[in-house]
Amino acid sequence: MANLTQAQQIIDVLRRLQAIDDEIRDVREGRDAMTGNLERLHRVLEMRDGQLAEMRDKLSEAESWFTKKSGELETEKEKLTKAKAKLSGVTRSKEYVAVNREMDNIRKNLANREDEVKRLTGAIDEFRATIVREDEKVARMRQVADEEAQGNEAALGEMNATISGAEDRRGEVATQLSSGIVRRYAKIFKARDGVAVTGLTDGVCTGCNMVLQPRFVEQILRGSSIIQCPHCSRYLFDGSSHDADGNAIAGS
Ligand SMILES: [Zn+2]
């Protein structure tokens, strides 16, 4: 192993920064997936609540209609009672025929109103039952959402603690680099899918899979300069070798 150059030290710090950022991203993704599920559930619940409110409005409209139709039915019944009383006092046959005709009309109206009220009663009962069932379904969904929220609470707390711990470590590591390099790192990180530091294996940048010129490869292997991939700008380290502590680099 060659002596550690300053360039190599900087690359090692950059790699630590990348490792911490990888960790932060992983935990954030897990946290977002968790909260995303619950947010979806809450959106569905909100929609179902809205539908239920609409159903209740329709039910109360139907109930008003029912009251109106029931009133009309009562009116027809009263008319029939009056007509019957009138009939008992009729003496002339012409008038008798007229009152009988009137009673026939009233009976026809009465039958129609009775049909209507009966149909409405059936429809309203059915609709009420539907609302009760829907209400129960929504209540169960709300319970599931509440339980999930409760269950997530501890895990979310842990994830947030992990993230803030990693951010603290990141801050410390970043102080070992010049602000110019930190800014460049951040720029590449943003532009290159969260990977600003990557290994060089068999002369190929593992970030963009492009082959590097031998002079770059040689500089990276020697650790003599800080090399960025000419194609994707990522910082490159020797991915086939050992790290600064002499440990084999896993997975590079
Ligand atoms: Zn590259």
C-alpha cells in the first residue's frame, strides 16, 4: 500500500459522506412509504365520509317527500269520509250518481297515493340500511387507520431519530472537507440520482459505465489526485482495491 496521499484522504471522506447520505435516503424512503400508506388511507376515508354525507342528504330529501305524500294520502282519506257522509244525505238519484262518481275518483287517487307511500317506505328502509352498512364499513376503516397510525408512531420516531443522528454525523464529516468540495459533491449528488461518489472497476466508472482513459485510471489507482468521471462528474475511488484502513471494499 502506498502512503496515504491527501487526495486519498479527501476521497475517503467523500465516501463516508456518500455512505451517510445513502443511509439517510434509505431511512427516508422507508418513512415516506409508511406515512404514504396512511395518507392514502386517510384520503379514501375522507372520500367515503363525503359520500356518506351525500347519502344522508338524499335520505332526508326522500323523507320530506314521504311526509308530503303521506299528507296527500290523509287528505284523500278525509275527502272519502266527507263524500260518504254526503252520500248518506242524498235523496235525488242524479246527485247520488254524481257523489258516487266523485267517490270513485277519490278511491282511485287514494289507491295511487297508497302505492306511492308504500314504494317510498320500501325504498327509504333500504336506503337507511345501506347507509348503516356503509357507516359501519367506514368506521372499521377508520379503526384500521388509527391502529396503523398508532403502530407506526414508534417506528416513525425511531426513523426520525436515525435520520437526525445521521445528519449530525454528516455535518461532522463534512467539516473535514473544503466548502467548495462539499458544494460540488451536493451538486453531483442532486444531478446524479443521489450518487456523487462511486467506484472504478476494471477501468469502468460504476456510476455511468463508461470506460475511462488509462491516465485517469492510473491516477485513481495511485490515489494521487481527486478524479471526477469525465462523463458523469462523479468522484471516483479504486473500487477493486482496499480502503484507507486496508480493508477490502465490499460490493464495489
Ligand atoms: Zn461516470
